[in-house]
Amino acid sequence: MMQPINSKSAPSVLVFEINSRKIKVSKTLKFEQEGETVVLDVRGLIYHGDFYFTSRVIGTDGMVWYHDGMTTGSSCENEGDFDKFSSRKLLRCKGKKLILVVYARV
């Protein structure tokens, strides 16, 4: 059963679990708070497959950085501009499925 969530103020960070492949990932969430609009943008995407996790981190400049500790070590690979990623492309990353989306205040 689903219930609405009420809050007196918009969160600084919000994480959603993704358990469906038939979902469209919103790149931005907007909340009204005391007459002002609070914006949260996607800042991280966590993927799972083959018994481990990988991630994409979205920088404040809109660049997407891929991290897989097993293949990239302590480095990240630049995957390009986040604006060019479709919602469908966000659902999978190198064979792994999206499981968490992290939003943070702009």
C-alpha cells in the first residue's frame, strides 16, 4: 500500500530505489517551500550486477563520471554530458541495472 510522505521542508538529499525497468528517471525534482522552488538534481546513479556495484556521478558541470572499482580502480571515466543521456540509457550501465538514484539540492 502506498502512502503520501509529508515534510515541512524539502530535503537536501533524496535517494530512490529503482525496482522496475518500466520507469522514467526524472533528471530534476522540484518542491515548493515557503513560496520558493527548491530544485534537486540527479547527482548519482548506483548500478548492480555480477554480484557488485558500479556508479555514475554527475558533477555540478553536468559531466558524467563512471566508476567501477574493479576496472577503473581509484579513477573515474568521463562519459560525457548528462543532458545527452536519455532516461532509457540511465536504466543500464555496462550490463548492470540501475538500483538507486541520488538527488541533491542545486
